[in-house]
Amino acid sequence: MAAVATAQIEALITQLQHEGVLDEQFSMLITLQDEASPDFVTEVVQLYFEDSVSKIDKIGQMLSTPSPDFNELDQLVHQFKGSSASLGAQMIAQLCIKLREQCQLQNSQGCIVLVGQIRQAYDLLKSKLELFMQLENHRKQCMAAGMQ
């Protein structure tokens, strides 16, 4: 049973990498997980989710003002790009690069369009990584029960 869950996890990650949602960085995070920190990846993903929601919401709020502070917005997007790249969320990191370009051009409309795309990419990533975490939890339960 654990082998089946492991195969499903590997297939999901391969699919997400093929689709450009994740990159190799996520696989590198998985290699850091061991018996001393068996929930490492789940904890990193959950922290990313919590941090991302607040950043996306703040970006949206900043863009809803008549004259957004594009320098502050650019700094926030830069932080979000960094955390996304660290997780391996390639699609979101790439959208953040485009959003930073629009911030530097002070193009509010372009920024708003990209924030919408980031929200969609985030929702997709979240649903896929929630599936990953379910499979990972199932794999750990099988291992604990001695079901290889």
C-alpha cells in the first residue's frame, strides 16, 4: 500500500512538473524530508499557503487604490516570487516576474490582470498540493501500519 501511495505521489509530481506548475525545487524539498523531520514538506507547504493568501490579498488591496505605490507593490511581489521559487511553484514565480515588470511600468491594468492569473495559478497549486499532502499522509499511515 505504501508503494502504491509513493508511486501516486511521484506520478503527481511528475505531472505537475510537466505542466509547469512545479519545478525541480519541489523535488529537492522532498529529499530534505527524513525520519527526524517526517512532516517537513507538509509544514513548508502549509506555511507557503498561509503566507501566500495574505500576500495575494495585500497585492489586490494595493491595486484597488486609485494610485497604488508601485515601489511597495514591487517589493511585495518580489517577496512572493522568492517564496514561490523556494517552494518550486514555477508557474506562480513566473507570473510574479511578469507582475514585477508591470509594476515597474506602473501599469495598474496589467497588474490587475496578472493578479487574477496568480490567483488562478495559486488555486490550482493549492488543490494539487492538498492532494499531494493527502497521498503523503496515506503513505505514512501505511508505513506505520507496516503495509509496504
